[in-house]
Amino acid sequence: MANKNVRVRKVPVALVTGTTKAGVWLGSIRLSGFSILIMSLTLLGVLVLAPQLKILVEQRQVIADLQAEADLKKSQISDLEKQRARWDDPAYVRAQARDRLYYVMPGEISYLVINDANIDDLKREKATASLQDTSTDWVSGLLKSFLVAGLGTPTPEQVQPTQ
């Protein structure tokens, strides 16, 4: 048998606390088995659910991208339907034939400008050119040239073509 005369004395134990902030903080932590169980279950839940949440976020992003693409395609379809409806109008078909195929109605005259790319260059030159006064009067020069040509008598050498 064990010694029955032994007395058990309970002595309060003081935890060692440091004088630093970290020591004070560590000394104030009281962990029980329940709090360790809850923390471990929380950590396990995060580790199990994190990949699934990542997949969920990626799938939502893909869905949003596909929805935006579908909206874009719907707007393109509506634009194409409007364009197709325009082709049902005979006036629109006539205008497109005039513009694209250079068709004209009977009795009309069509003028086609060839090498019209130079027109833009001429417009730019006119915009940058400045007006200048000339020292000669071109109107009187034109009139003198007309009178000399009409009233003058050419010599036979001037009339004969040179061979």
C-alpha cells in the first residue's frame, strides 16, 4: 500500500514572463486543447478549400469573358441584320450600284477622275502656299499675244513646217 500519510500541497506556479513586448505577449497566451483543435480544423479547411476556391474564381472569369464575347457577337449580328435590311431597299441598291460599279441612269453622263490621289496633294499645297503679287500684268500680255497672232503677217519661213 501506498503511504497514506503523505500530504499533497498545491503550490501556484508563475509562468516566466520576459520584460520585452514579445515575452509579455507570449506569457499572455493561454492555449487549451479546444482552441488547438479549432485552429487545426480551420487550417485544414483552408488547405482543402483553397484550390476549389481558385477553380471557382477562374471559372467565373471564363464565364464573364464568354458573356462579353457573346454580347459582342450579338451586337455584330444586329449590325449585320440592319445592313441586310438596307439591301431590301431599291434606292440603296441603286446607290450602291452607282458607287461601286459606276452605273448611271439612261441620259446621265458619268465622269471618272483618274489618279485622284494627287488632289489631296494639291489641296495641301494650296493650303500652304501664300499669295504673291506679280510684277507683270498677265491680262495685257494675253491680249497683246492675241493681237500679234491675229494681226501680224508671218514670214514664209514661219508658215512652212520644218522637216
